[in-house]
Amino acid sequence: MSGCCSLTCKAQQVDTAIVLIAGLNQHFFADTGFFALLQPVLAQQHRTYAVDRQSSGFSSDTKTPSYRKFASDLALLLPQLPARKFLLVSFASGSISARLLADDPAIAPRLHGLLLLDPDVPTPAALELYNGAPADWYRAHLKELLPELAKGVWNDRTAKKISAELTQIRQLVPPAQQQLTDWNYLQQLQASRLPVNRQQARAIEIAQYQADLATYSQTPWQHSVVPVSVVDSDFEAPLIAAAKEDKARLERWRQDGLEFAATLAKNSGGRFVALPAQNHLLMFSHGAELAQLIDELIAAPAGAASGSSARR
């Protein structure tokens, strides 16, 4: 859509389409390259759209990218797509945009449900953690950082982070799904992060994260009119094991998040699924399990899950 988001469509004629939106990994990258396996798998049976925020992927640029703005852009985009209903699948901080979109009374009736993969959660312990390092550093130093980025001072740093991410993803994808993964698309999206204007956009968006979280935490989460399902990994376990002074805070973040996600799913008529994975990029390590869950959610009437819980 001109002036808004870019989307990659894999088409099947069905009543309910799947919309995939990304969130942050440990390198604070977030684009639809993260769906380079899940989208091709889902597209075998479903119409799917992988949508990037402005200043990410192949989208146009904006001066102030944020997850709040992305929710507004999606509210304009979804009515233009040829589907009666949408299952919105978000990863990590993409849950901010997903939830804000679900609160839009013009969009909520079009949503079959939300599926949040390792979402950001608005508990006090989580907000304290999210608003700390590195987000607080970017907020404090953004004005001085942007002109330095324009000089290319982080070019090598950015390239190394991308290389490390690609190595990790290649290790996460099971052998049977290596050929299903669109490696070319993933690497194109990774390359789109390298230009200095995109490095600057990333910094601006990280600095905006606090305001995104503030809006997110004010949503009436436990009273969602849209069914919300949550998939939870145990990616926090290695962080907790390696922590020293912050161990208790991280454990509280983990436990609060588990309880919050399970309660949210139960109250909204969604499903809560715990996966035995100690990595965050579930879309690569557990693509088959996620595809099966999405098949089940689309096949069921909205809200039919009745707050069920499972381990896979």
C-alpha cells in the first residue's frame, strides 16, 4: 500500500487469511524475514500476508516508526485485503500492534483471533525490564547517535549482528524444513537493515518503545472481545541461568508472564500452548507445530478453544 506497509502475499482462496507481523529479537531486529519458513508452510493451505512496518523490510520510510503507528497502518490496510476474516499472528513486540489493532472497533469484527508468539506482556516486572537497557540508552542518546550512524560507525557492528542471526537461524531450522525455508527472502530482508537510514530508523523505533509500551499497558487486556491465543517458549531460561544480580527480577518476569499469558488466553476464549524451546525464534525451530496450531485455530469457530491449555 503506497505510503504505508509492504506485504508479501502467498495466496489461497479462503475465508480467513493469516496476517504475520514481526517483533524484536535479541539484536533488536524485527521484520518479516522471521517468517521465511512459517509463511511458505502456511501458504500451502492458507492465504497469508507477511506485513512489514514502515522503515522495515521493503516498506517505505517514515520519520518516526513505532508499533503504535503500525497498528494504525494495519487498520487502513486490512480492509483492502480480499478476505472476510483475519487471524493475526504476531511475534514478540509485534503483540503491541496486534493488541492495539484488536481494540479498534472497526477492525475487531474482522478478526478471527490473535495468536501471540512469545509476546511482550504488560506486567510491572516486564515493563521494568523492557524499559531498561538497551531501550533507555537509546532514549537518552538518540540525538547524538543519529548523526554518528549517518557516518557509518555501526556498519560493521550491524553486519556482524546479521551474520550471527543467520548462523543461529540455520541451526534452528530442522533438517526436514531447510528446503522449505525461503533463504533468499530472509537474506534480502537482512540486507535491508544495512543502509544507514535503516540503522537510524531502528534506533528511533527503539527510543519509541517506551511510548509503545505505555499505550500497550493501558489496553483492557483481560477483557478482550477477540480470542487471544498465546504460544510460550522457555527462551528466558538461559538468561536466568546466566544472570547474577538480576536473577530474581528475571525469574519474576518469567513467572508473571506465564501467568498473564495463560489468564489472557483463558479469559478471551483462546488457547495457551507451552513449547519446550529455549530459543526465541519459534517460527524457525517449531514451524511445523505452529502451522498445526494455526490450522486448528482457523478450523475452529472464533472462541471455540474455550481457554484450553496444552504442552507440545
